[in-house]
Amino acid sequence: MTHSAAPAPARAAHYAGGAAKLTIDLTALRSNWSYLNDKVGNSCTCAVVMKANAYGTGAKVVGKTLYHTGARVFFVALPEEGIELRKELPHAEIYILNGLFRGREKIYYDFNLKPVLSSLEEITEWSVFAQSLTEDLPAALHFDTGMHRLGMSVEDALKTVGSPHFLKGIAVDLVMSHLACADTPGHELNIKQLDRFRRVCELFPNARKSLSNSAGMFLGADYHFDMVRPGIALYGGNPVPGGSNPMLPVAHILAEIISLREVPQGDPVGYGASRVAQRKSRIATISAGYADGLHRLVGSSDDQPNGARVYIGGRFAPIFGRVSMDMIAVDVTDIPQEHLSRGAPVEIMGAHVNVDELANFAQTIPYELLCSLGARYTRHYKR
Ligand SMILES: *Cc1c(COP(=O)(O)O)cnc(C)c1O
């Protein structure tokens, strides 16, 4: 038996298959960062939070793009994410939000990553390591002002500054905390956290201070301090829930119609026969499903007829029946015929179906939706 190798494709693009297309609009991304940077003014640094592959949009390209737009400070969750970013951005400041992982000091040192130290134990470990090198090492200190997830207590803060040996060898260049309820402006915890953070700040007169994520930036200038840490707003998520979204959409998903059919009144569509046509209907089957991050909750059934919608030929069309692994069915009865053909593009998310709307139907938040878009997409970057 001979194995004759298939001829190598000259250019992969010529062989583009049917995978749904995820386009990241870098012009919108740059504009979002600039908008937030302008909002906080010159005395405040607008950093970039890009954990989890820049919220699913692609860390390398996002990092480079925003560096060239003017961003200099970047936050990721893990040392691995920091290492990948360091390869792209040799001169950026990179903080690791999940702190100093036990025994991994050398990785941080080798790649010039700054841990966000969150306990006296982490401080001690970083300090011992720094002293072994006989050079001061930079770090941020994270204080818990009410979220109770990460960070040291205000008492720990007092202890830390009260006994200087704690911080021996550590150059504290940032003091930070994180808001639990910034997306609920009226929540009493916001002002409590602000007050507690101010008390901590007094103890570290020489370090930069940072409290706010995207939504926190919209609680007022009191919340800006020296640095803000937006994530979701950069990627188009609404930082002012309930209000109109000042951010531009960044992630756009297009998928194709792969099949069209007439379904008689009274006949069901999809798995479980959970949605029955109430009229003679035209159904388009689209090549994107829950394997592409379209959560099953965005589908519809006779009991839950309000599913999410897609955008075809200038109109919205509802998802009809359950979401399959690789497909959704859409009721296109009201879409003009000229937009309905095999291969026609359908907007799953983007300028018309915004990420917040789709997340809402999936009973989740845009953060989780973007992070779970999955690996199957062909990704394109629009410059
Ligand atoms: C994720 C994260 C951010 C960014 O939050 P968004 O709501 O996406 O703007 C900021 N700070 C910390 C500590 C975070 O973990």
C-alpha cells in the first residue's frame, strides 16, 4: 500500500472550510481603550486586563495592538499567560493577578512578571527570594476591602507596614483592591470598599493605587485613583448595565446557512421535538452550535418560546428549537427570499446581536460567553 501525500495547500485560506468566523475588530478595540483612557484623564493610567486569552479574543494580537495604541500596563491571571505576553511585549509592565504561585518565583523573575501578592505568605516567599538575589523585586499588593476572594485584610496591611522586615527586598509599585458590586452602582458595598481602600492607601504613600475594573470606572472619579483596570469594556461588554453601551462591539461571529426547508404547520423542529411550527415555516439550519459557545439556553421550546435571535439580511430571526452541538435552526419565514441561500452569512454576534444580549439569553454574563467561544472558529483580525 502506498501513501501518496495530498499536495500541500499553497495557502490555507484557499481551503477555508465551514467553521464559523470570529472576527476581532481591532479598530473598535483601540477605540474602546482610547475612550476609557480619555475618560480617566492624564493623571490616571489606563491598564489592560487580558486574562483568559484576552477574554477569548486573542492575547497576542490584543496585547500588541493596545501597546501600540499607548497602553503600558497589562494584567493577566497566570504566569503562563504572562510569559506568552512577554514574548510579544518586551517592555510592558505585566502583573499576574492570581498572585505568586507557590515555588514559582523564578518564572516571574526570568520573564519580568510582577506578582500581585495577596497574603503575608506570598509576601514572605517573594521577599526571601528577592533577598537571595540581592536585588529588589517589584510587586503589587492586593487588599481585601470586602469581596473576600483574594487579598490581605486591612489588619494585615497595618502589620506589613508596621514591621518593615516583611517587605524587605520588595519594591511595592502598586496597591490594589477589587470591587465586588461595581456593576450595581447603588450597592452599599461600593462605598464601603472605597472607604476601606482609602485607609489602606494612606499606609503606602509611594505606591500607585488601583481599585476599579470596567464598571468601577463609571462609578465616578473617586474610584479612579492612579490606575484603572478595565477588561470587559475593552472587548465591547457594557460597563454600565442597564444604560446604553458606550463601547463598540469587538467580537463578531458569522456562520453560514447550510440547509433550508419548509416545515408544515404543526410539525416540530430539532432534538426533542421541543418546538412546533405554529404556521407553515421556512427554517434555515446554520452551522454553529454549542461546541462554538452558543449555550443551549439560547435555544427555544414551546414552553420557552423566547430564545435568542440572529441577524440575516437586515432583519432579526429567532432561534427555533434546541441548540445542537454544531447547528442551530432559525425561523426565517419573515426574511426576504433573496437573503436565503445555502452559504449565506448569518450574524450570530456582532453589531446587531450584541454580546450582552446573547449572554443574557444564555443566563450568563458577556465575560463567560466570550471566554467560552472555543477553538473551532477561524479567527480573523480586522485592522
Ligand atoms: C478581571 C479583573 C478585572 C477586569 O474586570 P472587568 O469587569 O472585566 O473590567 C480587574 N481587576 C481584577 C482584579 C480582575 O480580576
